[in-house]
Amino acid sequence: MITSFPTTLAALLCAITLCMQLSCGQESYRVKLSDAVTVRNEWLEFHPQSSLKADKDIQMVVLDLESPFKYDFYKEGVGPNSGMGILMPDGEVINPEIEIIDQDGNKFNLVWSGARQTFSPVYSLPHPNQLPRDREYKTVRIRSPRPIKCKVIYWFCESAKDWK
């Protein structure tokens, strides 16, 4: 029993080292835009400390929802957005309006584009790489036709190199 301990410890240390190398090697990153917030019909504006950039393959805003709100993964909701948005407690599926505003005041409207592995709804441009890379994005605005509670809101920049 004691002779297998060094082998087990060595295997565990190798696994930890590999995980650390993989996590350090990722090119994707996220920027926290807000802590807990209720999104309502009035625009909420988020101004990150450092400007956002479109420097990876896909840029998106991710909403980490507070219960009872959730992504309509199982298509339980009703209405034209069934399976494609945020499931409200009464069964309606909605999507907030989300805009990214660049340094010159140009607005880019984001649309529902799926969910992350955590079942958090994701909003991005309709086609990847449409967000111009030659500028900085100073503001993210969001509003919703009905109040939704978020634990946190993130800006994600995802690199295709991390998908392999």
C-alpha cells in the first residue's frame, strides 16, 4: 500500500501541472462588466476600467442569471423566442437589447446567439468577426422589456485556438 503512494502522488502532480499549463495557455478571456444587477426597461450602462477590444475570434456578452430566470434550453417557454432566450417565471421567453458602443459613438446591436456550458445566455453580433478590430469599445448598454436579475454580466473574447 505504501509503495503505491509515491506513484499516486507523482500522477497527481503531473495532472495538476498539465491543468495549470492548459489554463495558462488559453487565449480567451473575460471582463466582468457588473456584479448583481436587475436589468429593466431603462438602459443600464457599463463602462469597464479598460476599454474592450475585438481582438479574438468571437466577442460576446454573457448573462449569468439569478434564479428563477434561466436560459430556455429545454424549450419550455412559449412565444416566438421559445428555446432562444431567457425563460421568465410565467413561461414567456424574452431577450434584452444589448449594445456595444465604440470610441466614436458607433453602436453595434447584439442578438441572442446561444448559451455557454453554464447555460448562461450569450449575445453577440449575428456573424463572427463583424465587430471592427481597429477601435476600442467604451460602453456596453443593456435593457429588457421585463425585469431580469443577473448575478454577473461578462464580456467574453473567445479564441478559436482554445476550442481544439
